[in-house]
Amino acid sequence: MSASEESQASPVRVFISYSHDSREHCDQVLEFAQQLRRDGIDAKLDQFEELPAQGWPLWCARQILDAGYVLLICTEIYRKRFLGLEEFGNGRGVKWEAKVIQNILYYEEINTGFIPVLFNDSDSRCVPETVREASWYLIPASVGDSPTYVALRQRLTGGKRFLPLGIPVRAQAYRQRDDISVPTVEVWESSDRIEKKLDDLRDEQKRHEKKSAERHRTVKWTLAALAVLIIAGIVWLNRSTQAFFTDPEILREKLKEQIEQTFEQKRKELLARKAETSDINALYSWHDTALKRLNESVEFIETAAAGNRSSIVQKAAVTLQERGVDQALKELTAMLDEEGQRNKERARELADASLFKAELELTKLDYDGAERAIKQAIDFDYQWWSPHNQIGNLLLERAQWNASEKEFMEAQRFVEKEQDAATVLNNLALLYYAQGQYAKAEPLYQRALAIREKALGPEHPDVAQSLNNLALLYYAQGQNAKAEPLYQRALAIWEKALGPEHPDVASGLNNLALLLQATNRLREAEPLMRRALEIDEKSYGPEHPKVATNLNNLALLLQATNRPGEAEPLMRRALEIDEKSYGPEHPDVARDLHNLAQLLQVTNRLGEAEPLMRRALEIDEKSYGPEHPKVAVNLNDLAQLLQATNRLGEAEPLMRRALEIDEKSYGPEHPDVARDLHNLAQLLKAEMRASTVYLPESVYAQLEALANNSGKKDTNRLAEAEPLMRRALLILLKFTRETGHLHPYLSVALKNYSGILKEMSLGDEEVHKRLVQVGIDAGFDLQSYSKLLGQLL
């Protein structure tokens, strides 16, 4: 087709539906409409119109019906109004347009030209569920020839070119308004008055018909249109109890309300029967986990209810919003039992409903009920990745590593979408990270990151989370040079996407500050820690447990800069907040006691430190059980404290018990096992020096002097200490060879093993021979290991 022929073709007609959020937003919509018209697209916008004779409702309906495409400018306010969630009297225009659009979609059953448009990337979650599956376009503030605008223009025009159209000036009625909620006249009545208002308009049209025969055709058409709209309104009203659009705030409030009610009820029951402290702490732990999962639960329910997969889920979601968790659970159980027997072909729908049931069980802190519901979902639809992934997470929280890994592997088998694959990869990496299998976790984190960057773009908050996870992995391995740029990039994304005062930004600041602290850049770390504390105090209030965590981190930093006088009141404030928030037996209280005890220890107040350390150990034993790795950490630290007071006989059984717990929890080759072996060997050798992992140099100098004065410098048990230290070194060497990175404790372990060999009166040649042999046993070739020895020694 020639250019002249193209210019004579009828331009595509487009209607722009949007909410009057602010004057600036309306100006941006106007600029967008004007650009479309410059490109030959007949864009219709309310700002171009004086008050239409037929009234705004008919004008809007006519624009939607006559348009080739309707562009929905999606914002948070637009979504609320589109879904009818705005308070009465506000946003009537968008509410009315939404009713017309939803009826068209309902009867045609496909999206025939309703296109979501975003002006800000952060509005991607504001696309109304009715059109969420449609392709959307992110249009920058300055339209120009941006790639997304060009793609949208190509779609609207079918690749054709049209002559520019005239640019209407903004209507006088619009410009003279003090606000921007145009129009505000009574024609925007709520949906329960639609029929009456349309009847009034129809009567008015009849009067006009009598006055002017020339308007006969117009009146005839208008009456027909009114009838159609009346029928559509009635249909919508009749279906309003069936069509369901989730409100995330209502869902979140309902779920949180149930969590708090269940928690308080169970807490009172436990206190009334004077339950064990471990039971009370388990309840607090479940409560915290349920609250942390709130956003994830809401997102699942929204997706399930809006996906048109499951009428069961939609009915249950309606019940949840209107009548609460208990009634929704009751209905779900009954529907699943009934439908499961006679509708085996509806596997995905029933599995969806079972997962919904699991989410509700979790709000009641019933993990066993949630597990049963997820297993029911797997029984309904084994080849769906989602229930395998969800039960994998549940098992991960319970430290059931093998069972969790099996479920994640099954989820990988059945996953179809790349973004879902990234979720499973991330969870599997979290499992390996928790087990200390860093070499297996790293490529999974990297693949998840690559998928999210490709699917979501490099500036999405989910990309920031993947960057943060990978950085945590590198940080745990002492690869700080690789972790730092990832932390910095994640922090920059969160600040840009969520704003500088968001709690996720505080987490990013904390992580980066901890890395700076680990690399001895304490002056750089301190302002980040203080900013994180300030953000969380504003976000949660000064008495929130998150603030206590920030206080602890800042206090540890001040302690590292030899300012114990400034650190101690922060630690005591953190302890006070957590005791007030959780009670005296909570694991976070144990953490606070532990940190305060170590501060007292380094300031040589060992008599004050010991009861705090013992209380921390007692709390964690009751909270997690006597075989948990957290208990092993407490045992090790208490043993270190006892060693510092030269009570070696009391310290030794604690260290041996810590070693036994970690071997059972992690297996014999874990770095934490190496730490236990190293500390036990040092205790047996009884030479208190600064190579032990937990205490600073100044304290060990004091302790060594104490040992010298007591005349008990050595227990002369080097024959027992040597194989323990050798095994610790072997574990760390294997870790270094497998990951390609030096473990942070490797240098200390190597020097201490060499020291033990020398104290056993072995010559330099024999010492060197044994050092070489442990490297060969770890799998190194002689050349690379000799290079490593030279670097470390």
C-alpha cells in the first residue's frame, strides 16, 4: 500500500480509561493521548470533552463500544476503583467503565482489545485481575520513541502509518475545576442505583423525542443503548455475588486477625495449664513464621482466586473476605470431600483449593493441618509443581533436609514457567545453604537470578532478593569481594523501587554494613547501621523486635570499635524490648542474653557474663530441643567462658556435646563441625591464645595470664588434641578445594595444627610431612597445595 493510500485509511480509534489520581497524573495522561493523535491514532479522552449532552455514563459506554482498543492506565487508585473497592462516592467514572468492560469480557469470554498501560514500573501489581493476563506496556514519562511505546503503536495500528490528527485543547470545564475528580455530577451514582438513573435518562430522552422529530433516530438509538446498559447493569448486579475480585488489604487483615486470635487463644491455654516453656516458645515461633508469610499467603490467594481455574477457590475466597477463616475452612473441607470423589478430572482445581486450605491452616498455626492439605493437593494433581514446592518449604522450616530436597526436585520436574522455575531454584539453594553445601547452592542462586533478570528486568525487587541471597552465600564463605557489589546493587534496586524508607532497604543496609564490618571498614559500616535502625524505628515503632535486632547489630559494631560503654546500653535496650514483646523465654531473648554476656566477657566481667550465658543456653534448649544446632553454639560459647576462668573440666563435656549435636545435624564434613573440633583441640591443649574462633585478642591475653598464674597452662593431652585438630583442618581444606575459595578459619586451623605438632616435639621435616599429607588427603595435588601452604604460612 502506498503512503497516500495509507493516509486515506480510517485511523484506529482508542479510548483511554484512567483515574484522576493527581493533577500531574492527568497531565501525563493528556500528553500520552496527544502523542497518540500525533501518530494518527484517534485517541478519545474525557479531558477533550465539555459536558456531553447525553451524560457522562452514556458517553463513556459509547467510547468503549466504539473503540478498537481501550487503554487502561493502571495505578493503585485505578485498580481500587476498577474492582469496586473505593469508598462510596469516589471514582464513579472508573467504576462505571469497569462495569461495561467486565460485561463485555464476560459475554465474549476473551480479551478483545483491553490493554493495560503503566507509567511506573512499581504499578505492575496494580493491573486489575480481570485483565491481568493481557500484555501490558510500560510507557516512560517522556513518550517519544521509547521501545515500549513504539511496540504499543505498532500493535494499535497493525504496522500501518496514518497522518497526524488534530490535537484538541483541554476542555474549559476541566481547566476551571479546583480538583481533578472530573466529572462529579450525580450521574455517577453507585451500582445499586444504576437502573433508576438509567430509567430517568430514558424518560428524559422520551420528552426530547416528542419535541423534535428530527432527533428521532438519535432517540431510537439511545433508547436501545439504554436498554442494553440496563440489562448489562442488571446482569452485573445479579452476578456481583459470583464474580469475585480480591482486595489484598482485606485478605491480609482477615488472615492476620485469625493468626492473632489463634495465637492468643493457644497462649492462654498453655499458660492456664502451666505448659512447658518449650511449648510456649514453639507457639511464638509459629506465630512469627505465620506473620512473615502473610504477603506470600495473600499473593497466593489473589492468584488462585483470579486465575479462573477454581470456582471452589473463588467461593472460599468470597467466604474468607466476608465471614473469616473458620467458615472458609469449613466450606473448603466440605467441598473438597464432596468434589474429590466425583470429579477426578478436575484435578488442578481441587489441588488449587487444597493449597488454599493449607494457607488457612497456617493462619491457625496448624502446621500439621497445612501439611495434610498440601499432601491432598499432591494427591489430586501430582504433576503440578506448586504443592511440591510448598511442602518442600514446610519441611525446610522443620529442618527435614532430605524430605525437603525430594519435594523441591519433584517441583523442578513439573515446573513450566521460567519465573516459577526461579522460585524452585531459589528454595533448593536455600536448603543447600542451610546445610552448608555452598558449592551446590551457588549455581542454583545464579540461575534463579539470571531467570528473574530476564523475565522481570534488572531493576525488579525480586531481582534484588536474588542478588541478596547470592551475596549472603558469598559472605558466609568469606568471599566478601564478590558479595559486596551484589549487596550494593540489591540495596540500590530496593531504594529505587520501594523508596529510601522501606524496611527492605533497612535489611539491605544491615547486610552491607555487616560485610563492611567483616572487612574492618567500621567507619563505613556505622552510618549504614544507624540509618537502618532509624528506618525500622519509623516503620515499626521504637519497641518493635526488628528494632531490637538493629540495636544488637549496632552494639556489636560499637564493641568491635572498642566502645563497649556505648554498646552495652543498646544491648540492654534490645533485651528489654524482646522480653517485653515475647516474654522472658523467647529465642530472641536468648540471642540478646548471649550478646550481652560476650560483651561482659570481653570487659573482664566474667562473673556477670556466666549466668546470662547459662540462661541463653537454657532458653534455646527449651525452644529448639536439646539436639538443635543453636544449642551447640550456646554450648561452645559457655565452654569458652568456662575455659576463660580455667575451669577446663567443666568446659570439656560441653564442647564434646556441641560436637556431637553438629555432627548429627550437619554430617561429619560441615564447617561448623570443624569449628567444634578446633575448639575442643584447643581446650585439650589448654593453651589459651587468640587463635580460637570466638574471643578477641585482648581477652585471650588476659586469660593466658590467668592460666599462667594458676600454674595450669597445659593439660598435656596433645595426643588427643592432634587428631581433632587434623580433622578440623581436613574439613576446611576440602571445603576450600570444592568451592575454590579459602574458608575464613582455614589459616587459623593450619597454624594451630602446626603448633600442636611442634609442641609434640616433632622436627620441622616431620611437621612439614604431616602438613603435606593432610593436603593430599583433602584431594589437592602437590603443586597447588604447596602454593596454598606458602600463602597461608
